[in-house]
Amino acid sequence: MTNATARRKEALNSNPANLRDLDDAALAARVATSNDSAAWTEMLRRFEPVIRHQLGRSLSAAHSLLSSDSLDDAMQEFWLAVLKKDRAWLRRFEPERGHKLASWLGLLAWDVGCKQVRTLRRQAKGQPDLDMPEEDMSPEEMAIAIELHLERKANKRAARKRR
């Protein structure tokens, strides 16, 4: 039995009253593999300050575009990303490789915050949101998105040639 499998079994068999005693790896395994609301609450208690801080750092790049709800919106996007694809992000967490759960979640928070900044900048310029799923885009929005993507690629190539 691997360490990850043993950790998941330990997390699922542990007493919910002792969630505060679980290490981060066992807590992540429990949240990733069950719908235990007490485990989710413990995860929020431990990591929401770290996540909120990291989102705030990434959103600060667009401080002039932020509204009073921007950080809360980013927090919602973060938790949706954690839940996406049956909690795949949490299931990929590998503490035996030396990763810390706070760093792992912070990386996802940084990514979500950067996507939020890109969305805010596009909205400010009146451009479509390229981070929205393709199936939600109209054909006109898709054409604009593809055109912008190709233009950016061409500009990057031209900048590299000038160096």
C-alpha cells in the first residue's frame, strides 16, 4: 500500500471530532475523497487566510479595475476551481514530494487571481472574456478571441526576433 493510499484510508477512518489534529495531507485526502462538511469547514478555517492573501496579491496588479466585490468573486472562483472535475486539484496533491498544502492551494489561488485580472482588463477594454468556456461564447466572440490570440502570438514572435 502506498503512502497516498494509506493517508486516504486514515483520513476517511479518522474521527470528525479530531479534524483539527489531522495533518494537512490527511485533511486534503479527506476533502478530496468525501463530502464531509466538517472537513470542508476545517479546510476553510486553516487555509482561507492564505488563499485570500494570495488572491489579493495577484489581484493587486489591477487595483484600478477592482470593485469592492472583486476579492469575494475571486474566492468563489477559487473554490469552484477546487471542486472542478471531482476535486482533481486536491487529488493531485502529493505531500510525499515535499509539497505543502498551503503552497499547493496558493498556486491555484495565484492562477485564479491572474485569470480574474485578465478578465477585468478585457472587460475594461470591451473585449470578450477569453477565460470563459468556449461553449458559452457566441460565434462572434469566438472569432474575436481567436483573432486576439493569433495577434498576441504574432507580436510575441516579432518581439523575440527583435532581440
